[in-house]
Amino acid sequence: MYIDSHCHITCDDLYNRKEEVIQNMQELSGAMIMCTNQEEFLRALPIKEKDARFKIAWGWFPGDAKEISENHYQILQAAIDTNQIDCLGEIGLDYHWDDTFKDTQKEVFIRQIEMANQANLPISIHMRDATKDCLSILKEHAKTKIIFHCFSGSLEILRQCLEMDSFISLAGPVTFKNARKAVNIAKECPLDRLLTETDSPYMCPEPFRGHQNEPMYVQYVAKKIAELKGMDLAEVCKQIETNYASIFA
Ligand code: NI
């Protein structure tokens, strides 16, 4: 069965048709709902309560760093203290859309890593055009398990990430025709460090590229990894389930 380590099914686009999205997930044994605000988090709670396949991640996104105040940390801390979240994320650095507030992004990132350390929660990392700063912060501060979400780095960056004992999560791009980087990562990353995800509603894998993405499409990511590694799909899926379970053990 398949694992979606990163989906946004409580964002407005997918939440509007959540019954259908969950109904379509019959071949998935696990999925982590990524929440980027309190509304998405409150929507995720009853979904997880009804269906044990779900885990919940919540964190303040780097692009929103300028809006984050003490109050934001407090409401996130309250969710941690009541064991309502399984992972802190997605957190990280994104200089792609806006690099005018790098210091604020770093401050919000480090503060949340420390919250995760204290609660011994894994962290899901969003790293875009900010690899050097992101890795140096993680090396200095992170003490819990790390998931690099939608990994798109070079083999050299992969090597550095693996040294941190992290997990590398691959999404739709590995199925794209021009996706040389992700293809190399799928081939080179040891299977016991790989995860699959959709990042839905974005980045729908082939053969549905351009459609609204949802967790059921994670199968195409897993199938592509099996093909690239020349391995049996069932064996790949089983190892990814084991990897995913080990993050929360
Ligand atoms: Ni995401």
C-alpha cells in the first residue's frame, strides 16, 4: 500500500471535496496532512480522529514569516502540548518567491526547530533556493528526525542530507519527462531513506500532470521509483511504509 507523506487535503481546494478525496485513498495505508494555518489544522483534527491512517503536521510556513508573532508560536505550542500534531511542518526557508526577509525566515525556522526538539517531534522541511542556509541551520539546531519534502537538490546535496540521517521525500516531478534531478535522486538515494508524497493539490504526477493533485496519485510516484530502481513495486512500497512508520516510532 502507498504512503503520502505530504498532502494539503485541508486547504480550501481539496477540503471542498474531502469525502471524495478520502474515498479515493483506498490503496493508501498512511498520509500526513500538512497544515499551514489554524483553520487547516482544525479541519484536520476530525479527519484524523475518524481514520487512523492520517497524521497531522502543522507549522508556520517560511513565506508567512513576517506575519508570525508570539501568539502564533503559542497556539502551535498548545497543539503540541495536547499531542494533537505528529510532526512540525512544513517549516524551512524559501528565497525563491521573496528573499527580502531572510533573517525573519531564519528566526521563525529556528524557533520551530527548537519547539520540535523539545517535544521530540519530526520536522518536515520546505527548502527552496535556500539550500546552504537551510542545511547549516539544520546541522546546528535540529535534533529530531528530518523529512526533506519534495526534494529537488543535486546528488551532492543529497549526500549532505543523508549524513543528517534524514528522509528524502519525492513528489510528482520524478515522473515528469524533463525531471533529470529527481530521477537521479530516486536512483541514488538508498530505498530505506526514501518517502513518497503528492504535495497535493499541486504538482500532479504523470500521466495526470496538470490535473488537481490528490493523495491517490501518489501511486505514480512509487511506481516511477520502482521502475528507476529496477525493483518490484510491492517491495518498494513495503520499505516506504517501514520508513514512514519509523519516523513516528
Ligand atoms: Ni506542501
